[in-house]
Amino acid sequence: QSALTQPASVSGSPGQSITISCTGTSSDVGGYNYVSWYQQHPGKAPKLMIYDVSNRPSGVSTRFSGSKSGNTASLTISGLQAEDEADYYCGSYTNSNTQVFGGGTKLTVL
Amino acid sequence: QVQLVESGGGVVQPGRSLRLSCAASGFTFRNYGMHWVRQVPGKGLEWVAVIWYDESNQFYADSVKGRFTISRDNSRNTLYLQVNSLRAEDTAVYYCAKGRTPYSSDSDYWGQGTLVSVSS
């Protein structure tokens, strides 16, 4: 159950787009369309932003989108806003019926 | 509205046990899988365990297998995590999270967490 691999940090200016990658294996990300993304602000609980690779829960901005190719999933945030500054985690179902998270990516809005 | 309220955390000596609880409200608890996820302050999320909606299956992270037990009482809308043989590396905030489906690989609502600190 090795953690999924995410970049430690990404940054962008307001209005720009950024993409966060999440790399796993064929036993998790690549094997199932059960990748999710969470946003966590300091001192707060995580919030589900994307599920099943590319679906947005009700109430999540359309500026957030997800995709997957092979063993790598991606979260794209378009039209960056100051409020998007947070930590982002990917998660995936695994072939052991467990879940695994990525190490997290700190997004800085410049 | 969905509410998840964890309790039972605290300071405990290595080797001792605790039982964490999560009181759920605002949704039909018995219809959804439930997770425990932990986070060392300042570090990333670590998935701990899941229990299916009907208690028929439980799955655990390798790091806690054999020491932690997840359970639920659908009549009391409550999720539990029995944590035994605690180690220093179990120190973390423990979150209860509602699964999005009965078996669920992801979580659409999270509690605010309860801190477990393992120290002599």
C-alpha cells in the first residue's frame, strides 16, 4: 500500500490554470476509475472535490476538473482564485479493497 | 445537514488502548460505508479502515491491521475504531468520514477529527 505520488507543491497566479498529477500503479489508479481528489485548508477537514476520476459533487465549482491516463490521474483548476490556496490530496481504490492517498500537494496562489 | 462528531481521543501511553467514536446525523447511516482516516499534524492523509454499510466487510491499512478494529452500530448511528497496542507513530488526528456509497472508495463528508497522542 504505497502512497500515490504527487508533487509537493505547485503555484499559479490568479486567473491561470494549474494541474496536479497523481501517479500510482495498475493496482490502484490505473486499474479502476475510482480516483478522488480532496481539498484541505489549514485546520480544516478535507473536502471532496472530484470522485470517480472526473465527477464533481454538488456545489463544487466547475473550475475543478479531473482526468486519468494510464496510472496517472490529474486535477486541473482553472481561473485560479485566492481561495483555492490549500493542500490537495488524491485518493484511489486499490485491488486490496482498501484506499490509498497521495502525499499531498500544496497549492500557492501567487 | 450531515454531521459527523468524533470523540474518544486523548493522551495515552504506548501499548495501551482507546476506543474512538463517531456520532453521525443528517443522513441514513445504515445505507453508507464509513471510513477512518488519520493525519499526523502537518503531514498528509493516511487511510486507516473502511466498513461496509451492512458490516459485512471491513478492510484495513497494513500499518494498523491486527491492532485496530472498525465497527458500527446502525441502530445508534455510530461508528467506532478500537485502537490497541498503540505506538508513537499512531499519534495523529483521526477523522471519521462518510462513504459516498454503501461500499465506498471515497468520502463525501468528514468530521472535524479527534486527536490521539501516544506518549509515555
